[in-house]
Amino acid sequence: MRLNKSYDIPVNYEKMKDRELVHLFRKKDDQLAFQELMNRHQAKIYSYIYSMIQNRETANDIFQETFTKVITKMDDTYNEQGKWIAWVMRIAHNATIDHIRKQKRFVDVKSSYDEGSKTDFYDRLPDEDSPGQQEKLELDESTSSLLKHIANLPEEQRTVVMLRHYYEMPFKEIAEITDVSINTALGRMRYALINLRKMFDEEHEKESKYL
Amino acid sequence: MSKIENRCIAYIFDEMDPSERLEFERELQEDENLLIELESLKRVACNLNGLNCIEPPEAIVNYVKAQAERTSENSTETGSFKYLFASAAVTLFAVMIYGAVFLQDQRTASSSGTQGNEPSVSSLTAAGDFSDTRPESDGSADDISPWVDHDEVIHFHERFNRGSVASVDSMFNSSFDKLTRVNSSETLQRVQQQIHLTGSNR
């Protein structure tokens, strides 16, 4: 059996479909099959999580949590009839949304408004989740700029944009993952594009001012 | 949210049937504003193509792969334990079944031994063709119904199980061995003269 030099994974694994690799991993504990699945999808899954959270440490934690669930729950909850990646994306999406909601809840409970400065507690804290403050990832300029704009989109619009962009996921599947109708998913994408257009225009205006 | 605006998105992201697509393109030719909006949104969507994938840190990837290995090792161990438990359970079950059958045999043997001590009338009926004429029985010990044939011979061979009936049959067959062949016609004539005929009341 010939080995691929980059991953030490047999070449025939690269030709296999996800379903076949999942079957090998589940039924025969084939670690190479799992590694091939990881190699195929890890960047997309991580990109989705990172684009939603925009914080490296948290994205790492959620990525790890996602795969812990994937490994431990594959035997119980994954039905081999469905797309494996859609199932993994649902786990990643749920973990990400859980984190975002926890953060929101935390802010709601603890915030205290200061009359003097007209700010609440969290206005005075540095925003750890904003791309400017965090430990920066080595990203190319266009990705970095786009991610900055995407971070400003409402969570539900961001979700649709990212699921579509990284997975070319049909709107029907996006609607299923996010528990909305297909019309709502299409509508969210439309609003996301309108919002992004506005942001791009503002950015262009700023750039032309400085020039 | 109007449907036509959603159809713009479906058109941009190529999620329309060919017929829907054709119909929508006709609408676009008639509605200039819709066409402008569509082109503008399409440009924004194209901008998103500049968003590249972000690789996860290698340490995290290695951790996940190691975790997958550990989990499958644990599941293999659990699987072998399961196999061990299953074989133990099957063995225990087999032993129990064997024990139950053995006990049953012992009981049957002891009860047939008790019956053997009782005077058996079956020898009286051995001459009769009881294997053909006995009434149907389910073979249970309580189901003993002696019956009398037209020669007023009492039959209760239900007391015997099939094995016992076979032994009675063999006794019956061997009883013929005790008979001696009559060779002289004189003796035969004398015997015929001594036959005493009897009849039944019926």
C-alpha cells in the first residue's frame, strides 16, 4: 500500500468518501480513516468556529469540545445515512451558539450602569473577543478584513454566511441546522449581504478620505 | 420578507431549478431595479470568496487525534469485557439448562422405579394388541384411565412411558421363546380335544 508523504495516510483513503471513512473508523477503529476525515474538514470547521467567535483561545476550546463530542457520540447519535460533515457542523454550531449565549447571559446578569460616566461595567472592560485585542492569528489581509466585518453581523446572519461559505451548504440544510424555515435562512443571507455591502461602502469612504 | 427578494438569494447562490431560473431571468428583464439589486448583492457575495480557511493549531489537532485513539482503545477493552460477560452468561445458562434436564431425568427415573415395584397388570394385557387399541393420552402421570376391552381385559398402559411400553413389547415377544413347537400330530389332537371354549356376556 502506497503512503502519502504529507500525512502518512494511504492514498486510497484520500479517494474514499466520508461515509466509507466513518464506517472504517466506527466498525474497525481505523485511526487512519479518522485522520483523513480530520485532514479534510478540520480547517473548515475551525474557520467556522473562529469566524463566529473571533477569539483564538475560545475557538480552540470549542473545536476541541466539538471533536470530543464527535468521537464519543458517533456510535450513539450519528446515523450513517446522513452526511457526516453536516452532523459535525451541527455539533460545532451548537457548541458555538451555546458559548455566545452564555457570554450574553453573563453580561446581562453582571452589568451595572454607571451614571457618572454613562457606561456599564462591560463598556469599561477591554473587549477580549474583538479581533484587535486578542492574540492575533496569522491571517492574510483579505481574510482579516472580511472577518472584521463579519464579526459585526448579527449572530444569526453570520451563521448563515459562514455555513454557506465554508461548506457550500444548501439553504435547506442551513435551515435545518439553525432550526428555521428555508425562507428565513434565505432572508438572513440577504440581510447579511445588505449589511456587508453597507460596511464595505463605509470602509471605501474612509479609505478615500485618507487618500 | 417578500418572496422575490429571497429568490434573488436563491438565484445568486445557484439554488434554483432550471425552470425557476428561467422564469426569474424573465422577471429580471422586466424589472430593472431588481436587476440592479441582484448585481449589487452578487458583488458582495463574490467579495466573500476572499475569505480563506483558517487552519487549527497543530497541538489541538494532535490532541484530538490522540483522543480518538484513546477512545477506540477503551471501547475495544469494553468490547472484550462485554464478550467475556456474554460468554460467561451463555455458559451459565447452558449449565442451568443441563442441570434442569438432569434433575428431570432423575425424577422420572425414580418415579418409574416406584412404579416397577407395583404389581403391573400390563403383563396381563401383553397378549392383547394394546398398542393399537389404547385410547389417546397426553402422557401425563395424572392422566391414567384404565379401560376394558371387549374381552374384559383391563388396560392401563398409560402408566408407562414410551420406553416402558417398548420394554413390555420386548417381554411380550420374548415370551414366545418359551413355547415349544408341537411336532407330533397326536399331541396336537390331544391338545385340541382339551380346548375349553368360553364366551363373554355380550
